[in-house]
Amino acid sequence: MLVVEAASTYASSGSVGFEDFFGFFLAGIAIVAGIAFFFLTRKNAV
């Protein structure tokens, strides 16, 4: 998490475009991981 905060701080001091892309990228990873986790747990439950 420390690396993410450092990268976010560096992005805000740099360009806003990269910060927005970085935020959407992290959100996309979180959503995909959540869906994958949901299917894996449901598959194991059955």
C-alpha cells in the first residue's frame, strides 16, 4: 500500500491525466479481483 500512496502522490505532483488513469486502473483491478474471488468462493462452496 505504501508504494501505491507514493505513486499516487507522485502522479498528483506530475500530471492529472496520469493520476486519473492510475485511479481507474486500480479500480478496474479491484473489480476484476472481486468478481474472480466471488466465482472462486462460489465454485468451492458447491
